[in-house]
Amino acid sequence: QSDTHLLTVIRYIEANPLRARLVHWAKQWPWSSFLFRQDPQNLGIVDPSPVLLPENWGDYVNSSLTMRELEAVRLSIRRQSPLGEKDWVKKIAAQLGLSSTINPRGRPPKSLKK
């Protein structure tokens, strides 16, 4: 699996103050991990990113997520399921005992066969 999904989640988190219209730019929010990532020598309580962030990370965070990205992250949060490519999600969900989080909600339809 590529790192795109993880970058999307980090971006989603660091752009929260923007979506809430608390600031115009991510760097304006004093309690954001975004500020700490600007100075890798002074991460404070923020862990280093497990993947390399693009050089234009600030522009990336300040640009809106697509509706598809936003919906995918929110569904993953709501269902408490892994976020990623379909095969990877199935594999990780099975390994972590999260298969129920990726199954359709509700009772399965009755079979028409008798």
C-alpha cells in the first residue's frame, strides 16, 4: 500500500482548525501538530511522521481535501476501521480482529432460496 492514505489522515488532522474556520492557515493554530512539523528538531510532544512529508506540506494541508477523501476518512473514523486500499484494509482488519468494522451494517438480507 502506498503512503497516500496515511498522508491524507495526517492532513485531515492538521487541517481541522481550517475546516472549523478557526484560522485561515494551518500555521495560525498554536496547538496544532502542524507547527511542530515545521521544525523537525523541535517536535515537542509530536512524534515524527512515519512517512516523508512532501516539501510543500504547508500548501498541501492548507488546500481542501476532496469530498471523496473527506468522506473516506470520516467513514473510517465512524466505523473505527482501517483506511486504505481495499485488499490492504481486508488484510489488516482480519489481523487486528476488526472485520466487523468493514462489513456492511445491519442484518444480512434473507436468502430468497428455500
